[in-house]
Amino acid sequence: MAMPMSEVTENLVLAGEGKTKRPKSQMVVLGVMAGALIAAGAMASSVAMHAIPNAGLARLTAGLVFPIGFVLMVLFGGELFTGDCLMVIGVLKRRYRAIRMISVLCLVFVSNLLGGILFAGLVALSGQFGIGNGAVGAFTIKLALSKASLPFMSALVSGILFNFFVCIGVVMAGLSKEISGKILSSYLPIFAFVVGGFEHCVANMYYIPAGIFAAKNPGFVEVAVTKYGIRADQLQALNWKNF
């Protein structure tokens, strides 16, 4: 059964009010958790698509796998920067000030970043990049380079388009009263954005650090150079300063 849209909107405003009053320590924990869950979906999709040569099929595979992280985040109640942009509804309704929304968004953004980097570090330490004789590590490097080298305008517009799908996913999940409905309604918009190839800033908080970690391994670099023709000057650009 679906809730009326007016009720969903009010729930979003109430949730926004709650975020402005919640202790910062709780927001950090929920933000780190959300960053890690999105990273888990990104990691799983990378492994699933790393050996698929057809670009369309690879994106379809990633689209099927990646949303798992977002669905888990919705069900567990994590704080995701892109989803929390819906707090603007409460600002427009004059329920809280814009400065309080910006404060929440900044805190959640940093927390998501911390969660993504921590998860990427744990994946690197686990040896998972060595799957396929270093093929996953090489693909991780390639993927990170492709995202780090995007022109600013392309990355900005792609991020805006992605956020459109994320907000739809959050609203659709709010429309449903059943767990199964929340899962399906939050899954479908994210599936569409991944297949479309749009950029998600929180997912990139995993992809790029994971590529930086993978590039520290000469074996993965050798596979990346051989398989994808990556040059040394490109690898030098993959660092924390550029990130």
C-alpha cells in the first residue's frame, strides 16, 4: 500500500527537522555507515563487471548489483549526502533555516567520505583486488582513472542527473509501507542511473580511493598497463592530492 504524496512530503520534512537536532556523533556514525554501504555496492559491482568486455552488458551487470548498497542504506537508515539534499523541502517550507541544512550536509558529506575510504582500505587489505590474478585490481585502477579524469562540467552535470535518481529512490521508498515495496522502489531508480553511466559522488568516494590503493601494488599496475594500455603519467595523476 502506498502513502499519499502529501504524507510522504511531511515525513521528509519531519526527517529533515530530526537531522538538524540529532547529535553530531550519531550523524557521523550514520554517515560513515551509509558511505560504507554504498562502497559495498560499488565494490560488488566492480567485481561483477571486471571481466565483461561488452560495455552495455558490463553496465547492465553493474546496474543489477550496485543498488544493493543503496537499498541496504535505505533500510538501515543511514545518512547519505545525496539523499539528504531533499532537506531543501523543509527549507522551502520554512521549517528550518538553510544554514542548518548546509551544516548537516557538510557533516554527512565528510562522514560518507570517511566511510568510503575506510571500506576501500579494508578491501585492499583483504586481498580482494588479487582476484583473477590481479584482474580486479587492474580494473579498479582503470575505473578510478576514468572517474578522476572527467572534465569538470561533465562530472557536475552527471552528478546532478544522478542525484535526480537518488531523490526519486528516496521518495519512492517513502511511498511504500511494506519492506518489499521499499526495496523494489529504491532499487529501480538506482539501477537506471548506473546503466545510464551517471556519476555518484559518494560511490566515487570508494572507486577513486580503491584505485589509489590498488595502484600501490606493482602487480596490479602491470596488469592494468598490459590489459588497458594505461600510461605511467596517468598513474601519477591517481593520488590523494588530485582526489
